[in-house]
Amino acid sequence: MTDQAQQAQALPAQRRQAAPGEPAIALELLVHGVGGTTPEAMLTDPHLVQLTGDTVAGTYRRWSDRHAEEEPDRYRGGAVEEAYSWAGLTSGSSMRALWLLLLPFMFANLAHWMRPPAPRTARAQGLYDMAVRLSAVSLTVLLTAAACETALDLTAWQCAGTAGCAAHHSWLGFLSAAHGGWWSQPGRRLALASAVPGGLVAVLWWLSHLTWTSYESQRPAAAGKREDLAPMEMPGFWYGMRLVRRLRMTHVAAGLLTADLALLLPVLDYDRSTGGPLAVPGWILLALLALLAGGVVTALVTSSRSESEQDDRPDDLAMRALHWASLALLGLTVLYAAWARHGWHSAGRLPGAAGLFAVLCLVQLALVLVLVLAVRLLKGKQQPLPEQRQDITVPGPFRPVPDGDVRFGGPDGPALRGFAGPATAMLGAGLGNLLTAGATVWAAQWLMGKGTLGVTVPGPPLLLVWHSSGVPLLAVLLLPLLATLGVRMVRQKAALKAQVNAAYDVEGDAAATRTTQIAGALAKARLTDAGPVLIGTLAALAFALAAGSVAGALATGRTPSLAAHGDPTVISYAATTLQSVGGWLVGAFVLMLVAVGRAAYKQITTRRTVGVFWDIGTFWPRAAHPFAPPCYAERAVPDLDWRIRTWLDDDPTRRLVVSGHSQGTVLAAAAVWQLDPETRARVALLTYGCPLHRLYSRFFPGFTGPEDLSRLHADAPYWRNLFRITDPIGGPVRVAVPEGAQPVDAPPFVDPLVFDRDQQHPLPVPINAHSDYRADPRFIQERDALLTQL
């Protein structure tokens, strides 16, 4: 820490309470959004001092404001500005872009938080949570099974067992069956290859443990136990240390047991067929595996979030021993597989592999249907909500878009009528299946060189080939939806041009380019509200593709190209093309995913585009999948909570405005929710570019729904929300207020402030959309009005 920061850490000892009649000091605590704005940019000053925190996240002030509490007269009628920077929690080295490869895990975790609001005692809520956790562990099993398929089946069993394939790869020489060495026996080849899935599980465990000690270990300020609060107000909501630890041990055990099963089945199949004495220990190992698998399922069913208190209870011996027992069983299976078996030769596909992937896919589809059932039951438990409809009056001639959308900021009510959770879970399962299928098919094509899957080498299980072949088809089916959205935006853009010209009192022909720019910004801002349609369509296509792949693989028993052999030329050619292109297309998608992630950490424009979705996905705690990207809010929310409490506790006359932009508004609201009622009454909330209603209330209605936002306003009545109709992320919060009371939503900011250059604005006037709210002339007026109310 710098000398300046060390000096600032000593400031609390120097603070004093305001003397009678002395003006109380006010603090504006700034919280940035997804762009990762630096403290220097937030405070518009390069000379800063760090007050609290570390290099990852902390609070900063201008150097001239470091002793502000001792000089309240300097800030009469205003506020001291202090910036909380949390950019280090979500940005940093571009290598963090590799987290995007765990996107299916993030979707599974998001599905947990998308359930409809319902009483905690509702049985359907337990059913929903259990189905989400089982769906999440199926993704861990799927990833490990894909590693087993590539290492054990394609490499050690098929390629090393085929003289031509092994000769094509010199690094496989010592494993080649033609070599005749010690490692050439199938069991020993498989035992050695099991190090790959075992290593993958170890890496996932290490990443989860590393982030667990950095994020989940941060203790919130609220203490005690409360059962009578809403979820976001619970003292243990942002403290998931015990649950993530339990989930991590459970998922590690599931991954190890998957590798164990993939190794054990082919060895046991050979021993059983030969009738030798080695079949007995094989059956014993299989029984132990089934026993541990039952323990994994039991642990998942009995694990749940304890939000009413900060849960630090130690796990019982059975839970702590589960993953170690699974590791020991894998070691015993490696010894069992490496035992000498003369005369054993590998042929065809690895026994048991096809059945494992088919069962996994069917289980995932069944769990999605269980989630749909749970949502229907939960919706039946809901109480009818009062009408929240509030038309947004746009200043000037900017009228509603003439296509039926009478309000900016999207419709009210849960996205996809409350079924966003099952849809997101299906997206996670579908993406997981496509990534693993594409990776294994690509690996098979690379290993066999020139040839045809199913002829040169057997290749991966048929289901994976069918999954991979569906990727190009999925892309083709998405084109009409994307084209429809594009046409809709073009039509809106054209319809808005006349309104733009009327608003700024200009002639269209004289300023056609500028009019098109402004109308385009307005049309793009409304494109966000098409998100639920896109998610629902993708989920439906993913379900149909998975079900069709299972049906095709079971019905034909051959790859798509071989199944279409003898059909009309068009069909046969299409099937062969889809099969050939699928693996390479998935590989290109993975490379594009990593490239986009790297660009998001290096380029601010890409960061703001991609970051909004990524930061929403990683805002919520890891409640379903321990290998999902870590939850930055489990560090940021306690940081803000502690800072607000401690600063206000130093002097009962102080006032504080939490000023949040974009994703920072969600962090600010979460921190205010955690405050006790007395402290909350001394805090004002200023939000701008706020996605609380537009994204969070619609997709996470059980936690940030209309009732939750209304309750937040009731407990913290000093709340003002600012937005622009050109903003593609933020919008109104639409909190209902008593008749005659000041609304939470301020009239929309005009954007751009003027049509183009004029006498007062000689340089080009930008369309700010989601950026630079604090530069608007109305911003300080709104902030000072909040201070006056406090």
C-alpha cells in the first residue's frame, strides 16, 4: 500500500463529531458500472488517496478531500465525493477470458436465481432448487466424461489400438498395440489416460478453492439470525462459504467417479466376458462406486443456502470424506485396470461410453421438464400483485415507438412468464452438450487424419456426432430470428426519424445524417427488450436438438453421414456436410469466445458490450455450481455495507448518498438492503443507467421483483432514478408511490443535449446513451435535492 493510503487508513482516529450548530457533512459514495471506470475518471482528478481496501477493490478520494470530516464548512450545500472501485474483481489479466469456457456452469447457477417469487415453505421451491443442483452436477459429469472420451476412448483405446492411427502420431508410439511394450495392453493404456480427466477435476477444484478464499470468505457486516426478512435483506445472503465448500466437494467427487466409471466399465466388461477371477474385485469396485454416487446425490439433495444467518458450521465426516473416498477409489481402479491381461485387444468404441452420454442427455432433458413443473407450481402459490403500470412521459416530441411498445424500458412482469429459469438451465445443458460434442468430434477428426468417422476409426459415441452435426443446423434456424430483429430495428429507426426532427425543430433533408444517428440510438436502446424472445427461442431449439440427437442415434445406430447413405443425393450430401462442419464450427466458436473475452479485458467498448451480460451472470452467489465464475458481489456488497455503516456510525448527524451507475446501481441497492432500518433511513439512493427493473426485476423476480423494489423504497424513501431513452441497459424502475408523492423515476434526460453544433456547443455533441450521466447539467440538481431531503 502506498504512503498516502497508509496515512488515509489513520483518518478514522482523527475524526470528530460535528459541534452543535455546525453543518453536518454529507458523503456521495460513487459506485461505477460494468465499464470498470477508474477512480481517477470517477473523481475527475489524477491525485487520489486510497482510504480503504486493497489493490483489487477499495474507496478513494481526491487528495484535497482526505481530511474532509474535519472541515465540514468547505462542503456546505454539497457533498464529499468518494469512489468505490471494484473493477479488479471482474477485470485484470486477459487470461481470465478463459472463464468464458465455463459458461454452461454460469447458466446453471443463474437458473437457481430465476425462480418465481413464492413462500419459503412452498414444497415446489425445494423441488426447483433440487432440480437445479442436479442439473448443475450433470454438467460437471458431462465435462469430465468428455475428457474421458477424448483421452481414454479416442486416444488410448481407438487410436493407440489401431496401427495406422498410432503410426500417424509418434507421441503415441509407446502406447501402440503394435509396439508390444508394457504400456501396450489396453488396461494400462486406459489407466495412464485416466490422468487427463483426473487432472481436469484437480484444476477445477483448484480454481474453485482459489476464488472461494477470495470471494465467499468475505464476511458481511450484518450479524445474528433473522427469519422474517426478504432474501436480499438476510444477514447470510452474501456469505456462501459453507455451501460452496459442500458443493465443491460434491462436484469433485462426481467428476472423479465419472473418470472411475469410464475406466472401470471396459475393464470389467472384459473380465466378465472371459470369466476370470479378476471380475470379482471389479464388481466390488463397481458396488463401491454406486455407493459413493448415492452419497453424491444425497449430499446435493440435502445441501441448501442458509441465508438467515452467516453459516460457519463444519461439515460432518461423511461429507468431508466424500471426495477423498472417490479419489481413493479411482486409485484402486487404476491398479485394477493396470493388472496384466494377456490376449486383450481393443476394438470398436470403448464399452460403456455411449450409454453414459445417452443417459446424461436424457437426465438433463428430464430435469428441465421438472423445472418447468416446479415453476408452474410456484406460480400457483403467488399472490396477485397490484398493478404497477406507469407510463413514462418523454419530454419534448419524443413519443412512444409506434409499434405497440407504449413505454420505454420493457414490459412489466417476469421474463418468459416466469419460465426463464428452465430456459436458462436448458441453455446451459445445450451449450455444454454442443461444446463437449464439438471438442470430441474435432479431436477424433484430428487423430484419424484423412478418413471418415465410423470407417477409418469408430470415432466418439454416436450421440456426440449427432450433437455436433446439429450445430450448423442450429445456426441456420437462428437466422430468421436474427433477421426479424434486424428488420424490426430498421423499421423503428425509420419511424423515429420524424420524431427526432420534430423534437429538435430541424428539417430532415438538411440534417439527414444526424437524424439517422439519433434515431438509430433510440432503436438500439429498445433492442435489449427482445432478450427474452432470443433466450426462449435458443432454449427451445436446444431442447429439440438434444431430443432429436438422442432419437437419431438410437434409431439409426450410425453416424448421420452413414445413416443418410442411399438416400437422395441432396439429403446424403447435407448429412455429410453437417457432420464434417459441426466439429470445426464448434472449435471456431470456442476460439471466438476466448477472443471476445480477451478483447473485453483490453478494450473498453467491448467490455461495456460483453461486460453487462457477464457481470449480471457473475453478480449472483454460487448457489448451484461451485465451478462457475466467482461472484464478485460477495466481496463488493460487504465492502459497501461496511463502509456505509462505519462512516455513519462515526457521527449521528452525517448524511450519505450512494450514487451508482449501471451495474453499480444493483450493488448499491444490494448494500442498502443489507443495512439495518435505522442506518437505512440516513441513506439516500441515486441510481442512473439502472437495470434493476429492465433486467433484474424481470429475470430474477423472486429476489429483485416489483415487491422487493417497492419495499426498498419504503425502507429507504430517498431514492431517485435517472435514465435516458437512448440507454440500451438502464431505464425506469417503475416503483409505485402514493398519490401526490415524488416518483422515484425522474423525467428522462434529454440525449443528445442539442441536435448538433451551435453557438454554445462548438464541438460535436455526443449521444451519451449509457455513459456520462454525471456530466449532464441536471445530475447535480438531482443529487443536491436528495441531500436536501435527507
